[in-house]
Amino acid sequence: MRWGLVGASTIAAEQMIGAFRSLPGSEVTWVVSGQPAHAADFAGRHGIPSSTTSLDEMLADPAVDAVYISSTNEKHRSQALAAIAAGKHVLCEKPLAMTVAEAREMVASAEAAGLVFGTNHHLRNAATHLAMRDLVAGGRIGRVLSARVHHAVFLPPHLQGWRINDAEAGGGVIPDITVHDADTIRFLLGEDPQEVVALSGQSGMGQGVEDSVMSVWSLPSGAMVTAHESFTHHFAETAVEIHGTEGSIYARGVMTQRPVGKVELVTAEGRKPVPVTPHNLYDRAVRLFAEAVQGHGRPSADGWDGVASLAVALAVREAARRGARTQVDYGA
């Protein structure tokens, strides 16, 4: 596959270029950025043959098979629709768009064109998350009663910028991290949250957007989820807990870009570590996307997964704004 990058971003540089190149015969041939000097410098540093400020110029290249979109959130819709119109497969960063309606439009357009659309929810590709999902699906903890996600971290200075200051660009911890936790719960438990309550706050890290939020979600089965996301916690450890009628799963340090962390299963037989063989999260996501393009299987997170995680995040934001129970509107 030959990839075009829409956005000369940190995640493209640190994670995705290497993931694209991990597949035999896969190349990154273009990068698009709004600033000519930045585009050219990024291309030079990463060995990308062509750079431009014009999305249309890149999309006009028939050699480009797929695009990876990692621009600021408010640009995702127009860029994805342009790529789809040009016949390119799309892998888009989360959140897919600023509204559920926009996200649904993007995914439906790709389906109508017969193109593969994926959402880059990398965490569901982690060996730890795959192990947790297998434990739940295999009935090892019985009927799920509740879950907890602790994803309060410190956003490093080089990633702050628009994420902590620009609401119009899609900044804030809810579109940045709550969407990940929504996808994690949907992946692990196989359920879509129905209703949420939430409180959000601003601690002074930035201006105009929330940097911390806590919420409670109800699931169709009756199980409840508590979630905590933040940009401001220097020393906290991420965690996932899932509690059932026959046991509990405890996972520590697993909500990261790196294949780290550990998982334990607690049942009447005692506490036991769950064997996990780490692998690169992004390599797996790109491989499954490429296989879907070739007609085999589906992306690890497809477009509709991205729509659902966005819907939960927007419900959390609305619940915090209103101070009231809020139904998750998936737009169907």
C-alpha cells in the first residue's frame, strides 16, 4: 500500500510512519501540511518523497491507495470526504469529527464508495486489551456487574497546544481521551453505553476547554462504568477494572501507546497473572486495515466504532454541561 499523510503530526512521526513501513511493500509517499516549510522539513526528516500544502494535489496522485488523517479535529470531515471522493481508503484519528452527524456522513460515504474506513483507536490492539476481552467473552468473570477506567495522565508540553486551548479545533480531554475509554469499554464488554452523568473541570492547564472529567455510564445489561480522564495528573497510573459475578479483572498501566502493563484475574481460586505477549499496537492496527483493503476481515476499529465512541464522548460533555442524565445519541 502507498500512503498519504494528511497532517504532519507528532503521532504520525512517532508511531504511524513506522507502522506503515512495518508491512512488506508498504510506503509513505506524500505528506500534506498547511505550512510549506513544515511539510518539506517533515518529509525530509522522515524520508517521504513528496510534500505539499494542497490536499487536492496529493489526492490527484493515482499511486496513493490510502490516506491517514491526523490533522486537528475540526478538519477531519472535509479531508475525509475529499479523500473518499478521490477513491482513497481512509484511516482517521479519533475523534472522527466534531459531531455524530458529521462522523456518520464520513463513514456512510466510504461505504457507498466501496472503500475501507478505519478509526485509529489503537488501544483495542494492545495484547492486554485483547486478553481482557477474551476473559470477559469466555465467561471467566461471569456476568459483568461494573467496570472502571482510570485514564488520568499528564499531557506533555509538546502535545498541549490546541488540545488545551482551542475548542473550535476540538480541544479538551473529552474528545482526546474519553473517546478512547468509550472505545475500550465497547471493545471489552461488547455493549454500547446508553446514558451518562458527568462532571468536568478546568484546573488552569489551558483555557476554554475541560482538562479533567469524571463520568458514570449505564449499559444495556445493567452494568455500570465509571471513567476518569485528565491531562493534569503527573504521577497517576492508568488502570482498567472489570468486576463480575464470578471474578474480577485488574489491569494496571495498560492505557498507553506502549505495549506495557499487566493483567490479573481474581476468582474464588485466588489471584493469578494473565499471560500477555506484548506487540506493537499500531503495527497491528495498520496490518488489519491493510488486510481489510485486500478484502480480508475488517479494521480493528472501523468507522462505526469511531462514530460510537464519539457519541459517548459528546454525551459526557453534554451531561457535564447540563448537570443532568444524558442519553447517548448514536444518530441512528
